[in-house]
Amino acid sequence: MNKEAGYSYLYNKKISMDEEILEYKKKLESEKEEQPFWEKDCITVEEAAAYTGVGRTKIRELVVIKNSPFIVQKGTQYFIIRKKFENFIEQQTSI
């Protein structure tokens, strides 16, 4: 294989890999959108508010409490572990 043919082969292979990656990304995003939040393991504050009926402000207050057993942080975004949050709410007499 000459040098020019080698570059062409690598370029075509890169394009096909890029297309595969984009296809996989689209698949993951569509699956994420299709899954209802009551079936997700981790949910956002907004989803938790819609799911439980507890206000977003109150949920945000609970999120900032140190050592909350139902919180996972990714950068500046907080996610709520749905099952642990359900258990937490069931044990509370008032929120």
C-alpha cells in the first residue's frame, strides 16, 4: 500500500468511525428521552418535583444539606437517586 492510499484508507476509516460514534450518541440520547423519569435511577430536581409533588425550592433546600443520602453531584448539577429519595420522603412526617 503506497503512502497516498494509506492516508485515504485512514481518512475513510476515521469518517466511518465518526459516523458510528454519532449514530451511537443519537441512540443513547433517544433512549434517554424515551425513558419516563419514574423509571430512571437518577432524576433531576425538576423531575423529582413533578414525581413527588414537593416543590422545586424545597427539593433544592434538601439537596444542599451535607451528607444527603439521596444526592449525587456531577460538577455543579445535582441528581437525586429516586429510590433513596422515595424512602426519605416516606420516613418524614413533614417536609
